Amino acid sequence: DAGVIQSPRHEVTEMGQEVTLRCKPISGHDYLFWYRQTMMRGLELLIYFNNNVPIDDSGMPEDRFSAKMPNASFSTLKIQPSEPRDSAVYFCASSFLHNQETQYFGPGTRLLVL
Amino acid sequence: DQQVKQNSPSLSVQEGRISILNCDYTNSMFDYFLWYKKYPAEGPTFLISISSIKDKNEDGRFTVFLNKSAKHLSLHIVPSQPGDSAVYFCAASANNNDMRFGAGTRLTVKP
């Protein structure tokens, strides 16, 4: 298995532009998580899905952020419009059932908003 | 609100010595604690965990200690190896998938 796949690995954009981050979870996993990592706050959970349904989006910073999971093998995190303070590394993770130990992380997308 | 805090952003240790990484939490509802290890340009990987019903869990060179009364846990690595150099994240959850992470501690093990 290739593990959790994220694309792009790096994204540089200008303030005001739309940014779309993509994630392919491990096949068979029914939970998918989006995290944001910053120097100040470490890893923050933004939203997670169970069987493609958003369960908890309380970590999404504001309305500029949205996430979708149209099927079991694909999810997107969209920022529109992007702002410099959105610059961070965004991780996607997937797991099987409720076992946190088996929450596998992707390599992350490093986003820089100028 | 930072419910999980790692107050030391970095730690440097000599190879062969013990590394002790600390973590404090504020939410008394947390009942499961984990440590993740992260290398540059990679996602975090699970390292070791402990349930609140225990005060110690050991896995090879890695031991996690939990002090519930102090809301404090620590990760001990002994002996430390250069390959242990990474960022270590402490995480906690309250019986669900909503893990809260600390800001991380960068460990450097010098040969």
C-alpha cells in the first residue's frame, strides 16, 4: 500500500487565490482527518470524516475553509480566498475505526501564501 | 486553547544518554495519550501510547510515564541514538478521534 497520498507537496500562491489540497486515504480506512501544523500551535485538527460524512468541523478556522469527501478514496481541503496567515503544513490522515494508534499520516502539503 | 502543551521546543542529548520529553495537559477528560515522531518532509508516525488506567508503558527503548494528578506525561528514550533525532508530538484524546496535539519538541541526538 502506498500509504496516505497528498498533493501537491508544495504550494506557493498569492493572497486572495483559491487553494485546493488533495488527499487519497489508505484503502479500507473509514476515517479521514485534515490537520494543520504551525510553529505556534503545533498540529491542529481541522475536520474529520467517517464514511465520507463530515463528523466534526469545529476546528475549521473560518468560512474561507471548506472540505469535501465525495467518495471513500478522495478528499479535498479548499481555502478561498487564501491569506498569508494560512501558510502552514497541512496533513491528511486516515484510520480504520476508532483506533488512534493506526491513524496514518500523509507527507503533508506545505502551503505558502504570499 | 492549548489543551496539550510541550513547553520545550527543543532538546539536545548526547548519544547513549537518556532523552526525556515532557508534555502537560489541561483537560481532565483526556483518557488516552500518544506520542508521534516526525522526520522532516514526512508525516507524523505513531510511536507509543498509554491509557489513563496505566502510569507506565514500555516498548523497547521508549517508555511513556503518565502522572494523572499532575496532568503530565513524559517520553523517555534510553539509550538515545542519532536516528532518534526528530520532532516529537504529544497527543491526547477523550475516547474519540478528536486528538489534541502539542506544538512538538525537536530532539537532536549528537553522536
